[in-house]
Amino acid sequence: MQRAAILKEINKFPEIEDFPDEEPEDNEVLIEQNETGICYRDILTMKGFFPRVTLPIVPGHEISGKVVKIGKNVTKFKVGDRVSSLIYVPCGKCEYCLSGRENLCRNKRTFGESLNGAYKKYIRVPEISLVKVPDGVGEEEAVIAACVTGMLIQAMRVNGGLSEGQWVLVTGAGGGVGSHAVQISKAYGAKVIAETSSPWKKELLEKLGADYVIEKENMERKVKEITGDGVHLALESVGRPTFNEAFRSLRFGGSVVVVGNVDVTPVNLPLGNLILKGNKVIGSISSTKRDMEEALRLSKEGKIKAIVGKKFDLNNVKEAYEALDRKEIFGRAFLKL
């Protein structure tokens, strides 16, 4: 038996209980984890934001560690390999999977929502979801390669066309997503305006490379004073509270890529601006294995470092959720397993 955090009811914190040891199926590996990340999506899951969650469930989808057992049909991995996993299991057969866009797979199953997730020491993961972790990549960087850095590469580079010399606005820049978006932007040679509602995070964001740090009040005016014409790309990690200002901060031909939505209230989209300025609004979901490999490459080169806000013991998952929900953590929260 091992200890695991288990979500049993919506709007109640996960409970720590014994969980049976498992053996990998034929196409799976068994991974030993030392730690996992806590994503704000985990909190939204607990709050009932995602209606198709299977309860009871072990939360968590940031999976990385060492392979300790393999199924008989596994061919790409061996015992002892360091691996990272997608946050989901794709079907591998649909048009999206076959074209390398497995993040759009309609048949995928997500860890922590429809499959038992990462809040336990040992986890079974199908081979199809895994990539190898190169030597020289830190443990925390491997943990966040799918849901944070890989996801941001999909959003900003693949969907948003991020390139050298562009102006980028990152909303919610002090959070676990936004702080890494600053690094991703700088890794590709962009100039970054970081928005945060927590003034105490300003110096920390500047140390990450943010060229300017602003608060959300009068965001459009501040952005255009800095850039002249607005930003090429806005990475929207918050949603409704900052969306309209972020959208209006775009220059002609600019794009806003939405990866976060902390409030289910709809936004009002000014169609006149969208048309007359040739702007784009792009939704982006998760990452592909190709994105993860790129994230791990940048990590190995030292261009991305995991921003470890705080580490919690598994027994303190309630404390971790509360601290994250109160925005007390700069960067990412981790659970020690």
C-alpha cells in the first residue's frame, strides 16, 4: 500500500488515505515520483469547474520520475529511464493524434479527472504519453514539462507565433503559469510586460527577465505608453478579470492566446477592434509530446528554470490548496511524495 490524496466530493479537500499498489498493464510503465506540481486546475477540479470528473479520484497531472517496472509490450522505455508524461492519455488513432496534435484528441483521458493522478508515489502511465528526460534536466523542470512549460510553448510559440523582438504581455505573471511564461518569452528573444495584482512580486518578476512590471489598472494605457503601438502577443493566464484590457493592448495584427479562465463569467469581445485591427483570439489547450521535448531542451540549456514557490508534504495538501488559492505563492507549488 502507498499513501495518496483522494478527492471524494466536490468542494471538499482531498483526503490522505492508503491506496493499493499497482502493476503496469502491458502497454504501461510504473513510475516512481519524488514530487509533483500542484496546478490551479486541480483547485478548479475540486470546486466542480470540470463537470466530468470521476469521483473518487486521485488528483494531479504533473507526472515525472523514474521507470521502475514496464509492461510486456513497452518498447521505448526501460527500467531506470527518467520520463515525463503528458497530462492525459491520447487515443493515438484519431486525426489529431496522427497529425501530432494529440492535445486536441477528443478521446483523451486526463490524469486527476478521469484517471487517477499524480498525488501518490507510484503511478501507472501508458507508454504513448511519455517522453524521455535528457541528462542535465532538473527534477522540478521535468515535473512541469507538460503542464506549464510545454503548455506555454504550445500556446505562445505554436499558436501565438512568438518570435524574437516581439512585445509580449503576460497577465497573472506572478502565478505558476505566468512566471514561466516570462521565461519562455525571454528564451525566444521577446520583450516582456508582466502584469500582476501582487506588488510584492514585482522584483521577483524583474529577476526573471521581465522588462516592465505593471498592475492591471489602466493596463491598456500602460502597455501602449511602453510599446507605442501595443503588444504582438498577449498571454492571457487569468481570463475574464484581465481579458478585455489585454485584448485592447494588442497592436494591429496582434493576438491574445487564452490559457486560463479563473471565472466562468463570459467576456465581452469588441468585434469592431477584432475586425478593424486584424486581431486574433486563440484558445490553447495543454501540450503535445513535441512541446514537452522542446521544453526539456530549453531546460537543459538553462533557459527555463522551475520557479519553486513552496514545497508541501503530501499530508499538507489542504494547506497547499489554500495558499495557492490565496495567491500567496510566487511560481509553482509542489507536493513532496
